Amino acid sequence: DAKTTQPNSMESNEEEPVHLPCNHSTISGTDYIHWYRQLPSQGPEYVIHGLTSNVNNRMASLAIAEDRKSSTLILHRATLRDAAVYYCIRRGGAGSYQLTFGKGTKLSVIP
Amino acid sequence: DSGVTQTPKHLITATGQRVTLRCSPRSGDLSVYWYQQSLDQGLQFLIQYYNGEERAKGNILERFSAQQFPDLHSELNLSSLELGDSALYFCASSGPRGGEQYFGPGTRLTVT
């Protein structure tokens, strides 16, 4: 049970922003939201994570709803290299830090 | 390059055999995780070790076992292999407080 819901696929034009949504309506107060992506033929790659506040790093931004029941991963300018499967994951705040992957969103970037 | 290394990259073996997959975590990372990725089951967590001790178990079969050695490298042992064990096996490592996990390039196991 991945406990998050994401669209199966999305498309974006190159150099345009991409907003990848994720629903996690049963999230607990100590669960973090993690995003990973998996490029073809590679292992998953960490993108970003957050708890309550919006987060930015060099790869992306993470916007977390005030009620924490949903979040959005924002890629500011999609490149062809961003074509991947993006996984939104709830992860507990203490104890084991295992990741429970769902099916993710397959992002296609159109040149 | 995540800093996590896995060997071998590819492994082809027959049903009933036993194999060992090896993982070296990023320098300084104490936690090692093993995941299996198959077409029908997706990415599944198998087991986690922290500084040599088992920390958590996921969907790991009894035919599979793992250990983490004093130098922090880890091995995943798969025995009595079945066709359905064919998959990509990933190792990941993280620091003591979890946070991000860094994944290796994986070992592709084919059981014939």
C-alpha cells in the first residue's frame, strides 16, 4: 500500500514548467513527503523532501498543501533529461526509513 | 554517480541456484537498504541494515537473506532461485537520520 495517489502519466513541453501532483490524504503528522525519480535503466534518484513548509533545491521545488493532504513537485524548466518516472512517497519520521514506492507518474518531455 | 556501487551488473543463472549480490554504500553512510524491482511488482523494499544490525524487513522471501559487514558493505544472498526472482535488485544507502537515500545502479538478475 503506497498510500499516495499520482496520475499514471503526464506530458510537458521542453523548457516549460511542470507540476506533478500527489495526493496523500491519510498522511500522519510525522510523515515526510519524499520525491524520487527513475530515469530509464537507472536506479531511483532522490529529488526533494519536506514535512510542512515548501522546499526548494537545485533540482525542483516542493509545494505542500496547508492540510498536508496533497503536494506538488515543480520542475521549473523541463528538459529532455527530466523524462522519467516520478515517485511521491510518504515516509515515517522515525525508526525505519524504508521507502514504499507506488506506480509513480511517467513524465514525457516533448522537444 | 550516487557513490553507491553494486556488483555484478548482470547475473544469469539457473533455477535452483544460489547467488550473492554485493553493495558498497556511500562513504560514511551507515544504513543500507535492498529493493527489488520487477515488472509485475514494481519497486519493493526488501530489508534494511544499520551499522551491521538488521533494522527493518519488508517483502523479503525466506529464501533470501542479507548481512552488513564491519566495513559497512552489504551482501544479499538469494537461494533456490525461481524464474520469478528475475528482477533488478537495487541497493541504497543513507545517513544516520534517514533523509535522502542514494541508490546504486542495480544488479540485473536473470534466472533461466
